[in-house]
Amino acid sequence: MAIRLQAEGRFRQTLIDKLTHELAILKRQKFAATSEAYTGEQQRELFETLDIDLAAVTAEIEQLVQHPISAEPGRQQPRRVRLPAELPRTDIHHEPDSTLCQCGCRMKRIGEDVCEKLDYQPGVFTVERHVRGKWVCHQCETLVQAPVPAQIIDKGIPTSGLLAQVLVAKYADHLPLYRQSGIFERSGFAIPDSTLSEWVGRCGVALQPLVDALKQELLTQPVLHADETPLPMLKPGNGKTHRAYLWSYCSTPLSSMKAVVFDFAESRGGKHAEQFLDRWRGTLVCDDFKGYKALFASGVTEAGCMAHARRKFHELWANHSSQIAGEVLKLYARLYAVEREVSLLAPAQRLAMRQAQAKPVADALHQWLLVQRQQVPGGGATFRAIDYSLNRWSALTHYLNDPQVPIDNNWIENQIRPVALGRKNWMFAGSLRAGKRAAAIMSLIHSARLNGHDPYNYMKDVLERLPLQPFSRIGELLPHNWKLAQ
């Protein structure tokens, strides 16, 4: 027992030292940054990212040491701004369940504590006044008061509704925090960028266990989609960006579980996919990117994307009116017609119809491609399109023998399409930590959308319930299990 406790203590202290070092680096990057290195919006987004990272690292350290981190010597603690008197207010009363004292006397109300929380509904600020009455027994001087409602940000002013609005606007609507600050100012109350950054950082830390649970449930699926898309990441030391990647993994449209998990990494190396999937050994639907090849060598089953193969012939037909491409597209159209018919059927029926209707078409397409490759001159675009399909034919037709596998990888491509809009608005991910935080929160928001939930309602309810949710029941808050609390 003593040896185990010593090992846990050393591990905890090592982690605290690591996070403390990271905190010092972030502070140096923020307070030592020169204005000449970045211009306009770049500088504001850099500081926004650094503020969020600072808040996130501070929250992680506080969780480990179990007490708030004091301010640096000589640095004043930020003073909370008084909420404007003209904002509408709603009183929410918290009273003890019983005002009967243990000694048998009836308690009397002697006062109250009032805590104001800033709430937000699109375009309108309101203030929630949480009134906690004080009840005392004059005979035995026992004082009773309802406990303070648990909050994601302890002693903070934002309600879960305001926090949900900030997160959804940033990670679903792709509005940087400095733009949100301007929107809030027009709504009647200016919230500084640094305050919004702190809220996002602390929410990111609080939501991480939920994202980890979502990933674990996703990895129980027998079939997954995978894809990756570039996302610039800032290198604060030289003011430049380099190409990082947002990796995406999701369940198939044929699965009853709807979920997508994003993973941010500094490169496109296949090691990132291996680390994420770990011991998972199902069927992976993906394109022909070589980064996945190591997975297939270790036991993961490869399923190709028929849309990628078809796309090469479509480009030939659209750009050059290729007669060969036109013939191939007709066969691909027949394969997709079968898929539209079987998409809502039970797995056994889907497999039977694929074998009866799609497999003969696929066999005819394969023979036709083999014949044409012998007749088409090598090295041309038509030869390369034919060769692409023939070299990957086993993976492309794997879906014909497995009713749980879809025909292509378009489903995951649709999930990462919103990232293109975010890429234009963010301009870059400010750091590796910022990219991973964005990936985690986007996993929850986009999984909620996949399950037909309004992302704002989902995030608001989760942020309200998460502080008191037992870890053993955290699965109830996952998007595919979630039901709005009454």
C-alpha cells in the first residue's frame, strides 16, 4: 500500500510539474509577445488562444492540488464587474427542505444571500438572482441554508446557458471570441475577450471526461469511418503557421449509434490513427491514404471508398467527355441505385439484396475495367483511373460481403465539411492544446447534431447536470443517450 501511494504521489507531482512548466511557457508567450510579430486579427486570435490555454492548464492544476491557484506576487486579482442594473432579473429561490430544527423548534428566516448569474438567450441578456434564505433556531442557534447550486465555473457569473452560447458560437458557428465580444456589447453588456477565453478553457477541461467516454463508446463499433483534413496551427515563436491535421472518426449511417469524434494532431502521420484506434480491430472505411496501411497490417480490415473511384471517372467525363468514363459511370450508378434501396433494410435483407443485385454489376464492372486497361495507352488519365479501381478492388467491394459496411466514405466527409468554414474564420489553431480542445468540444456539438439535437439545448443541459453527475452515469450525457432534463 505504501509503495503504491508513493508511486501515485510521484506521478501526481510529475504531472503538476509538467503542467506548471507549460503554464510558465504560455505566460511567457503571452506577456513577452511583440506587437510587431502579428497584425490585427492575428494578434487578437493569438491572445485569445493563449488566454484559453492558460485557463485550461490552471484548471487542470487546480484539480490535481484541490485548491485554487493564487495570483502571482504583485499581480492584482481581477475584480468582477457589477452587472448592469437595467438588465432584466429573475429571482430563483433556494430554501432548505425543512425549517424544523433538530431540537423541535420552528426556525425563523433571518436574512438571505444573493448571488447574481449572467444569463444569455440569443440577443438578450438577463440576470438570474439566486436567493438563498438564512434560517435560524433561536433556542439552539442552529443556522440552516440551502447549498450553493453546483456550477461548471465555481463562483463565476455565467449560467450554463451563456457558456453554451459561447461554445456553440465558437465551435459550431465558427465565431472567434473577439467577434462574440462585440455581439455581446451590442446586446447590452460587454464581456472582455480574456473573460470569454477563461470560460472556454475551463469548460474544455470540464467536458473532457465526457469526450473520453464518447471515444470509448465509439471504439465499440465494428465499423468506423476515418478521414483527415488540414488545419493551420500557429508556431508562436516565429509568427508562422504549419500544416496540422484534424482527424475524424465516426460511426456509419447504417449504425444505430450516431457519433463523431475529432482528434487534432501536428501532422498527417499514420501514427496518430494508430494511437487513437489503439487496440480496436474492426473494419475501417477510408480513402487510399498510406497513413492507414499500418493499421491494416496489424489486423484492421480495410473497406475502400467507391465514391473516390467513381470521382476519377467523373472528372474524365466532365472535363473531356470521355466515352469510356461515361460507360463506367453508368455501372457505378447502378451500384448506388441498389444502395438507396437497401439503406433502410435489416442487415440480413441488405446482404441478400447486395449479393443478388449489386454483385453481378460489380463483377461486370471489374471485367470491363480489365479489358479496357489492356486497350488504353499507359500513363494517361484514363489508365490511371482504371488502375486506381483495379488495384483496390478487394477493398472497394468489401461492402458486398458485410451488411454493416457502407459503399463509400462520404458520410465522414460530410462531417468534416463544416471545418472548411471554421478554417476561414479561425485562420489557424493557436496551439496544439487549442486544437485538441476544439476537436473535443466539436465532437460533442457535432455528435449532438447527428442525433437530431439542438446543439445549444444539448450543451446547456449538459453543463447544468455535469457538476453533479456521477462518473458511473456519465454515459447518460453522451449525445446518442441524452434526453433533455425536465
